[in-house]
Amino acid sequence: MTEFDIVDAEAIRSGRATDAYFDRTATALEGAGRNPRVVAEVTADQFPTGGFELLAGLKDAVALLAGYDVDVHAIPEGRLFDGGPVMRIEGEYLAFAQLETSLLGFLSHASAIATAALDCRVAAPDASVLSFGARHVHPAMTAAVERSALVGGLDGFSHVAAGDLIGREASGTMPHALSICFGRGNQEAAWRAFDAAVDESVPRIALCDTYFDEVDEVLRAVEALGDRLDGVRLDTTGSRRGDFRHIVREVQWELGARGHDDVDVYVSGGLGPDDLRELRDVVDGFGVGGYVSNADPVDFALDIVTVEGEPAAKRGKLSGAKEVYRTADGGHAVGLADRDGPADAEPLMEPVIRDGEVVADDAFDLTAATERALADAERVGYGSNA
């Protein structure tokens, strides 16, 4: 029994974090003296559907498979996919059978979060967009959430411990609780306390909708902090904010009328891509929460597609080892790995593990993954019809 309901890294690494039927499959195969060499593929859709998703979670997936006697090819993290495999594993089946549950979990959740983050990124390409959704997930997976949000192109995140793990500093200034602790009508005291105590490297962004009208609190924040005020944030709950775009424009008008055009305006609170598109021309930055962190996991499956070199698959799945391609027109194509691909197409799968050894660290480097995601999104026209 542990203090928190968290499956530890050793259970994941050893294959104990698995579905019971994989344990029983291993027992049955070992009892029968059978352990065929197979190729298995991780897929969401068999054929392209026109709906791209963004691959993430590869770092953890590779760390899980490393050291086991397998060869692994995968699409690099940060590439978009639409049908066919994102990963191909070759080896004796019992070498990785009990890792399937954790492997799919690593890829499914991270890819969903990265895809949702990319939705927000392309909706507001010129604004600062931060991930504020850590509070919606189990604390054990916050680093995966924030890392995946960065893969999808977001500019930062809020969770401190996640930042410690992935080597990035968390962002954020103040919650409503700060003003409430000073009491109704004493927002200036809260803002001044923040300014006096918090490190100078942290921008002075005042939360301006705790008790009163947004314009009123914004102008009070300007008077309280003067030139030290970098920006204001509006986080008014949806049930009270009415026409959010109008409120933001009114705030900016009143700031400008008083010579404070340099004060940036940030918004947060239940926002998604449609909100970002609606507000991106009047807002300097966004905090997005549940839309990213609560994204439905990608429905990946792991299926055997060859046994001892011969094509094999269950009903509804395509047999044979496959390759996926980015076509010259920005499309996605699937074909058998031992056949020629489409003319002028780029094969996407790369070796990441050979004989149990990791051979492609750059396939899941965070900075490179983000750069790939943004470049690939432009190439395929991701979000252009939204």
C-alpha cells in the first residue's frame, strides 16, 4: 500500500502495470513452448480519414521498451499522423507482450493532449498561450500533460513540479485567492503585496475581476502599480462575463484613453480554440485549461501484423508491416513497408531502438518535437478549415 494511488516506475518498467490477460497469455505461451517472432504495430486508424493527430509520448514509450530484445521504428514525436502505424515493434512476442498496456497509455494520452494544444496554437498563432490545466488531472501525470502541451506548441505551463521534471520553468502570477485573503475592496493591497514580495523576473500581471467590474479593477491596478504593471488578466467565470470580446475591448479602450497602451491583456477561464480565434486580435495571451488537459485519449491499439515473417492480423486490421508517408501535397499515405511508397513522398518511420538499444534520441527531443509539430502543421494545413 502506498500513500497515494500511484503505480510506480518499477511496476511500469517490469511489465507489472499490465492487463491481467497479458500475464495469462504469457503463461499459456510459455507452457506451450511457443514464442514466435512477430511484428506488431501501434495504430489508431487503419486508413487515412482526413483527421490529423499529433504524436507525443514517444520519450516514455521508448524508455519503456529500451533494454528489451526488440527493434522499434516510430514516427518522430511532433509529427502529424492520419492512419497507419505510429510505431512498429519487431521481436519475440513475449519480449514485450506485458508492456502493451503501459505503452498504449503513454502514447494515447500524450498524443491527445499534444493535439489539443496544437488546436489552440494554430487558433492563436501570434499570441502567448499557456497550459493551465494541471489541476484537472491526477498529479502523477502532470509532467506528461505539460510536456505534451509544449510538443503541441504552447509557450509554457503552470505546474511547478512538472517543470522540475522536464527542465522548464513554470509560469503564472496570482489566483483570486490572493485578493480574497486581503478582503473585499482591498485588491490594491493584494497587488502591492505581490509586487513587493515576488521575484523581479516574474511579470507583474494583476488579476482584475475578483469582486468588481473588470474595467474598474484594471484601472485600480494601474493606479496601484503604475509603470511596474506589465499586464492584467481577466478570468471571469463564463456565467458572469457576458460578451467577453466586448469586455476586453472596453478594457483596452480605457487603458488607451489613460495612456497605458503598453499594458497587456491576458484572458483565461474555460477557453478553447473557438474562443481563441474570436479573441486573438484583441488579446495578448491566453491561459487554456481543460480543453488541453482533458482531451480524450487517442484510441491506439497494438496489433500483431506478421508472425514468423508471414502476414497475420485479426479481423478489421491490415496484415503486413507498414510504412507511412507525408506526400508531396501534404497528405498522409499508408503502404506495405517492403513496397515502394508514393512518388516524391517522405517516409515517416525512423529506427528508435535496435536490439534493445536506443538509437535515435532526437526522435523525442522536446525542442525538436515542437519545431516538427509547427512545421508539419503548416505543411498539412492543420486547422486551416477551422
